[in-house]
Amino acid sequence: MVAIIVHGGAGTIRKEERISQVIDGVKEAVLAGWHELRGGSALDAVEEAVKVLEDNPLFNAGTGSVLTLGGKVEMDAAIMRGKTLEAGAVAGIWGVKNPISVARKVMEKTDHVLLIGEGAVKFARLLGFSGYDPRTEERLNQWEELRRRLLEKGETRHWRKLNELIKEYPEVLRSTVGAVAFDGEEVVAGTSTGGVFLKMFGRVGDTPIIGGGTYANEVAGASCTGLGEVAIKLALAKSATDFVRLGMDAQAASEAAINLATKYFGKDTMGIIMVDSKGNVGFAKNTRHMSYAFMRDGMEKPEAGV
Ligand code: ASP
């Protein structure tokens, strides 16, 4: 039994017409991953699916990443292999097209897990990743608009709590991407994001934190989305795999993980996707939306939704 699931971020999609575009985006990514999975490995499938989402400017990862308070792009990504517990991640990286591929190189070419900022950029260049500006016109306009609205009210993100800000401005949380796949032998999980809109310089979310937003072991893998600080404090991706170890399938474990987030930090905070090593997929959220798409053996086309 092989399976792959992807997400396009938890949050609120305000514009109705965007929903079908986002669903098309996650379907395209899951099919690209599925293609790799049929012919290769969960590792290639996860990287490929995340790359397709990073290259789609609708999503907040790679091209189309959101901007920091200072108008910069600082992207986070991680990938982890469940069989060997090998993991690679980058945080606060800029100037590259596909952070997930740099994360994979950290895993494969170094004996480190996480490279940050300038060091991560330098590593990417050494490995041959060429310079690239992931900012899009749409994100620059959204940044100007959000910043203006905040400044008009005399607020800056420096002292406003993120979870309060999100209630008033749900658009600060948007469309991080992730994928989890099982190839019959191994579960692999990957996540990539530009983070949270108007985040503070240097802020790192859950995405590149192994066990926080991304985790895989021999029983399951998980990729989280939502308020990164919540997933970090609950070690949510790892906790979700622990639920599988205790006997739940991927769906029950996803729901248990989100219940945990809701219990401690309230609604509108988290979403998660999972695959277990029996090939079951799971997904859950406590936000209004979280786009997802999955494929398993026996399915002719992806099942997708928000
Ligand atoms: N989890 C990401 C972060 O906190 C954001 C998201 O999922 O939208 O950086």
C-alpha cells in the first residue's frame, strides 16, 4: 500500500474564487508526487510535491512566500526520512527557488540537521542553487496593505501577540505547504513556508523544527501548518506520530493532535496531514480552511478539499 497526501496551508481563504484555484494547486502537486511514488521513493515524491507547491505563487512557500515586517523573504523548510531518522532543514533562507531541495541537501551532504540564514544561503550556492527572488507582485501589494492597516492603528507586530493578530487579520496566516508519503518501505515528511506575514526579523516557525512542524519515523509521518509557535510548544508533528505508535491510525492521530492544539491554544491555530506505515492517510484542522489532496493505491484520481 502506497500513499501520499499534501496540504496547502491552514487558515481562512477569504475569496471564494481562490478556493478552486487552491484545490487545483494541491491536486497538481499530489499527482506530481504520486508519479514519483509509483516509479521511485517517498523521498522523491515528497520533494517533488513540495517543489510543485513552492513553484505555484498561490502558496506561501518558495515563489509567493510572504514578507517579514521589514519586507524581506525568510523561508523555512524541512524534510525527514522515517526509516533512518535522517533529517535536513533550512531556516530564514532567501534567494533560492526551492528551499525543500536545499533542506534535502542538508540531510544528504552534511551531518547537520538545520542551517540558518546566511549560512543556509551560502551552503545553497556552494551546492549550485542559483540566485532567485521569490517575491511576487501580489505579495508585495498585500504586504503594503497589511502594513498600512497595522500602522494606521498604531500597531506593530513587535508587541502584538500573533494569535490576537490572526483573529483580526486572518490573512497573516496563509498557505504553507507540506507533503507526507509512504512508498511501502518508508514514510517521509516535508514542509516548506515563507512563515507568517509581517513576522519579526529572525523569527523561525515550526516548519524547520524537527518534531515541531515536520516529523517522520518508522510508524508515521506528519506535516503541520498554522501558528508555528503552537506546533513547536506541543512538539506536534512528533506527538502525532506518538499517537500512531499507541495504536491510532493516521486519521485518528491527526484528529488527536489537533484536539491537543485546540485544548491548549484554542481554535484557528493548527492543521496537520499524516500518513502511517500501513498506508493510511489522515488530515485535520481547527481553522476554517486547510487545502489538502491525497492519493492511495486503488484511487484513479486525487481526493481534495479545503
Ligand atoms: N506554520 C507556519 C509558520 O508558523 C505558517 C503556516 O503554516 O501558515 O511559520
